[in-house]
Amino acid sequence: MMDLFNLIGSLFGYVLWAAFYVVGNFGIAIVIFTLVVKLILLPFSIKQQRSMASNARFQKKQREIMERYGNDRMKAQQEVQKLMAQENISPTAGCLPMIAPMLVMLGVYYSVINPLTNTLHIASDKVTTALNSLSAIPGMGSSTVGNYGQIYLVKYFGVLQDHLVDNGQPLFNKAEAANINDFANGFNFLGWDLLASPSSSSFSSLMWLIPVLCFVTSVASMFIIQKMNGTKMQGCMFGMIFFMPLFSAWIAYTVPGAVGFYWIASTVLGFIQSLLLNIFYSASIIEARTEAHRVVLRRQQEAEIEFIDVPDYVAPSQIGKQKKENQENNKYNNKKKKSKKSNK
């Protein structure tokens, strides 16, 4: 699975490197890179927004059914099943639009945490040898053996470049070394050193703002989006609104700032995207479009039905009376005809 994420990360790494090559700053490159990814995933986001709006509309009608049949749970369940069929709601309908972007976003994450192999596209065996060499240096072992070893390698490359040798020869050629140095010099953004971790930085560096913003932007965006869509989260789902952002904030506190900043950029741009999509795919708009579609469909069905001229309804009690009147009228007409003939 990790190989799959690295493969996706390697593909998106070309976009990240192109953005960095143009602007020369990793922070701005991450914003551009995240925006490009959001545009690529836009069809999935639209489908997910439609699903959320439809579910909000369904939940509203479901609450009405539960209130109407509050004392008869079996009847309420039957009516809910009918409503699901009528509204074309499936419990698994929204899974694919959520799973596909998640797989892509994990691949994007790997392009950020593995900048040497997935962004600069340096051979993985060289990078592995370099990390193994650095792990033998006192004080560097714990940094280079973790998931963020490549980021630390970029950070200390200028100082440790002369030690990165294999059989007396430099591990990286001149072009690769130049790219790594240029890359390392572009990690200062808004006064933050995105190669440093907040946990190892001083309070005055303001690096602690990165995990704080990770938490605040995540919670705020989820609350606002849930409110816009008219959905309510209860129980454990409500607790997840706080648990996951707290967990992300803790990770952002312990890892290089580039990772946390990517999460912030992704959350903020995702929130803006949700606001724009809500203008065109809100629950009220989806409901209006659905009702309009039903009216058009009903008219089409009525136009295809052949018109049948049905005679006026006559009650059974009036049938005998009507026959008698017809017979009397016929007798009268016959007598009238006979009298006309006799006069002639």
C-alpha cells in the first residue's frame, strides 16, 4: 500500500517541483500544489457535495416520519425504507467519492514528506544510503530513521554534504546536490522554517502556530460545513470532530513544519471549495432541482398516455329511469310520425 502512495506521490511530485521551480518558495509552492490537486479532485468533490445535500434533505424527511410514527417503530422503519427507495438513497453511495480523494491525498502527503525521491526524483537507493550514513552520526539517528528522514536530510544537507559518500565518491552528483541546496533554501515562509519541527523550535519562532492552526482550521471548517448542509453529528461522530483535529495537531507539533503547513493549506482551500460548491449544490437547490425534474418527468409521462374519451358517469339507480324515458320518447316520436302520414 505504501508503494502505491509513493507512486501517486511521485506523480504529484512533478507538480510540486514545477511550482517550486517557478516561485522558489516551498510554502507558496505547497499552496499552488494543493490548489492544483483540488482542481483535479473537483469532480469527486462535486459528487460528494451532492451526496451530502441529498442526505441532508433525506434526514429532514426522515425526522418527520419518525415524529409521525413515533409509537410505531416498525411502521416508521417501513416508511423510511420507502423514502430511501423514492429518494434513491444508498448507504454506500457516498463511499467512492470519499475513498478516491483520500487515496490521492495520501499520495500527495507522501510527495511532501519524501521530497528527495518523490519531488526531486532522486534514485531511492542513493537516498537510502544517505539516510543510513546519517543515522550513524551522533544525534542524527532518531531523525533520519523515521517517516520524515528525507525532510531532515534536506535540512542538514549543506552541513553534511561532504559526509554523504559511497566508496569515497559523493552520493549525489553536482546537479542533484544543486537541486537539494536550492530546495533547502526555499523552506522559509512567513518567518517559519518549514524544515524545523515546532516541538524543537523556540516559542519566539512562532512555529507553535502551525499545530494550533491545524486544529482551529479543521474544527471550524467541519462545524461550518455541517451547519451549511443542515446535518447534525451526534454521539461518537460529534467527538470525532475534536479528536481527529487534535490528533493532527499533535502530529503537526512533532514533525517538520512543512507537513503541518500542507495540512493547513489543504484544509483552508478545501473549506473555500466547499463554500463555493454549496452555492450551486446546497440542500435547498438540490430539492428544487429534484422537484422540477419530477414535474418535467410527470408531464412527459402524461404526454405519452393515449387520451380516452370516457362517457359521463350515470348512477345505477338512474339507468332504469333513463331507459324508461328513452322508450317513452321513442313511442311519442313514432306516434307523431304516424299522424303525419295519416294527414297526408
